[in-house]
Amino acid sequence: MKSADQLEPTVFVIFGGAGDLTWRKLIPALFDLAQDRSLPAQFAIIAVDRIKLGDDALRRRLHEGINRFSRFGKAKAAAWNRFAPHIRYQQGDFQKPSTYAALGAQCASQERQWGTKAHRIFYMATPPSLFGEIPKYLGRAGLARDRKWARIVIEKPIGYDLETALALNATLAASFEESQIFRIDHYLGKETVQNILAFRFANPLFEPVWNRRYIDYVTITVAEAEGVGHRGGYYDHAGALRDMVQNHMMQLLCLVAMEPMVSFDADEIRNKKVDVLHAVRPILPNAVPPCAVRGQYGPGEDTGGGKVRGYREEENVAPNSPTETFVALRLFLDNWRWQDVPFYLRTGKRLRRQASEVSIQFRAVPHQSFPPEASLAWQPSRLVLSIQPEEGIVLGFQAKYPGPKVRLRPVDMRFSYRGSFDAPSPDAYETLLWDVMKGDATLFMRADQVEAAWRLLMPLVDAWGDIPPVDFPNYPAGGWGPECVQELLAPGHRWPLPTELTGSIAKPRISR
Ligand code: BG6
């Protein structure tokens, strides 16, 4: 439980307060923090949006969102009655100075009422087209001026490409200092993603073998079973490279590959992460095909075996859309630790099942001392960090099969979050919102990291933008992506089939 004692009085302003993100994620997360007694006693939410809405109508809508999305299930009447008065609605146009003047007055009046200064957190839960506008108005209204008390929160996408990301970062920097800016990548709020650091650096066991000497290759998989659903309008202009690779996949890569941090200081950790991105061997514009593959799902089956439509038949998607719903990459890091170790990354929608995991494939032993017949089923050790839907860690290694003969068999050692801790994992947004209120930027993306990730991917963005795909759709819904992903792999390497914590990683389970 995060303690409320560590938080100071806070006014939480949500631009886009009548929108979907507020309803689905932000308010349920704040409510859940309140349930855990993790909000400061002096706490107010001001939801700002364009539509005409009263406090009561907004609260009714948010109540319904809490009932659907809260980690605690349907809100108890007493809990809701305690929480609801903290929420207020302010109607206003995001591009009119009067909105910000009224907001400033509301914040000031709240502080007078509390008799103390409060943090003012400005959360942009609006369409991305407003990300470059709101900070300017906040700056002009003097609402960004107080370096300690004013913070701004922005969600991905941070830019559409390197140029727009640079421009957006410059706009933010014109009104806010970097220490006031919190760029959310919700993957960093996931417990299992944070656990990668604990696993690597709180245990002396793994770090000595976490390098090119012992590791043959690494695969990072973020597979989604769902299609684009109702988000076709957004997704058709983004695609998997922008939607998942530039942010979530790059974060996972950084955590797996970074050097040990000297302290748990936000900038120290972020420096080590950005070093990883700087070490990635550039993808040369004329070498895209051997190191990157794109795909788009066609009609097929969902996890339950039901028929589902292809991407081009989805709502608000162009019938001849060239947008990729699947990306696989082969990357190398040019540094002492990782030279020549391939990192294979893949992500896609409408894959066989949901699974996010990192698989570390260790090298074969340097010399096989067991008789050949003892080790027919022999496999090098493999470690899997499973992020979702099951959260845990599995280590596959060799053991002697019982009996008089020496026979080796792969077996697993497994840790499951659910089995080991009785505390439920908070939603990623709870963690992130609490950290914003506390002013801890460790789990947020710094400007240089966002820009480094874009810089790395721009050759792909450009190459794929210039040359429309000729083979889309190239994988059926319910598969593991296009056939050509195999071409990324070095001889002997494989895309592992995602682990089931209740199953076995020891048995060879290969996706094709
Ligand atoms: C979002 C993407 O950032 O992450 C979505 O825009 C994707 O397309 C989602 O589905 C995945 O997040 P999670 O937490 O469900 O793995």
C-alpha cells in the first residue's frame, strides 16, 4: 500500500475530463488509491472539458466507470459517497485563455479553503492534437511557473515521428522544466515490468551471466489476442510500430539490457536506459528487410475459435489500409555486454493468445560431458520473465531423470506472483498517478529517451511509409504472425511459444 502520508495537498486537473481515458482508467485508479487510503487528505479533482455537463452528471458517469473498471469491483455506496465530493466539473474550451484563468482561480480558491499551497497536476487526457496546445495556454496563464508545485502529465503518443516529437518536447520545455513533465508509458507501471529491475539487480545470481558470454539470444514478445476494436480511427494512422514498438517494446528492451544503476535515483535509472537506446546498432535505410518485418491480420479465429474479421474490415479502417498490425525486429546492441547477441522483438494484434514476456536463451554448455544417449532431449537453459497475463518467472534447466541410467531431461523452476504474494497487484495507472503526485519521475519517459527511440525507428517509419506493403493481409487472425518472421532469426534460433506459468517451458514448444 502506498502511504498517503508521503503526499502533499493536491489539485488534480484532467483536461478531457469527460472523455474515455478519464472514465476508464484515471478515475477508477484514483478511486482505488482512495480505497487503499493512498490519497492525501486534501485532494480535489477538477475535470475540464468542452461539453456542457454539471457536477452531478459527470459524477454519475464516473461512478459507472468505477463500477466497471475498479480493481475492487462495484463501488460500495459509502466509499463512493466519500469520494464523489472531491470531483468537480469545469466547462471550457481548451484553446481559450479564459478557461485557464477560470482554472487558476479555482485552484487558488481551493488552496485558500485548505489554507495551504497544493500541487497542481495537469493531466492531458485529450486527443493528441491538443498536446502541443494546452501547455502553451498553461504557460501563458502562469500556471506552469511554480517549478515545485506545478506538474504536467502527457500520454503517448509523444509525437508521430522524430520531428513532431522534438517539436512537442520543445513546446513542453517552453513552459515547464523537465522535472515537471511526466510522460506516461503505462507499461512502466506494471508490477512485473518493474520487477525486471528487482530480479536483475537485487540478486547476485543472474547479473554475472547476463551478457554475451552466457546468453545466446533474447526474445521480447508482446502478443495481443484482441484486434483494434473501436480504435480503428486512431490505429489506422499509427500502426504497431508507433503504437507499441516506439514505447512499450523499447522500455522492455531497456530494462532487460541496461547496466546496473548506481542508485534508485530517477535520472540515474533513466540515464542507464537511454544508454541502451544509444547502443542499438542503427537500422540502415537500405537494410530494413533483413532486420524488420511487418504484417497485417486478415480474417481468422479468435482465442475461443470464433470467426473474426480481418483488419481491413474493422470499423474506421481503410479497406486497402497499408497499416501494420504486427512488427518483428532483430536488433543488436553495440557495447561490451551485448555485442553480437540478437534481440528479437515482436508484437502484434490478433495473435493466438495474449502474452507479454521476455525470454533469455542461454548458450549451450561449452563441452558435452554426458554420453550422447543421456542427453537426447537436452536443451540449453532458458529464463522467461512473464509479464502478462500470468505474472511470474520460469527457469528451464537440465535434471537427471530418475533411474539407474544417466538420462537428462529439461525441467522448470517457477515463481508466480499470485502464488507468492497475497497482495494484489495495483493497476499500472494507480502506480503512475501516485508517483506523479509524489513527484517521482523514475517510471516516466524523459525527453531524450523518447527522442532516442524515435531516432532509432525513423529508418523503418520512412521505409515503410515510402514502400506500401504488397502482401497485406499476411497473417490470419489467431496465428503467430506472418511466415516471414522466421527470416529474422539466425540459424538455430527460434521464436518461443509464449509460456504458460502452469505449463512447462522445458518441453520444446516452438511457435512454428
Ligand atoms: C496501448 C496501445 O498503449 O497499449 C494499445 O495503444 C495496446 O494498442 C495497449 O492494446 C496494450 O496495453 P496492455 O496493458 O493491455 O498490455
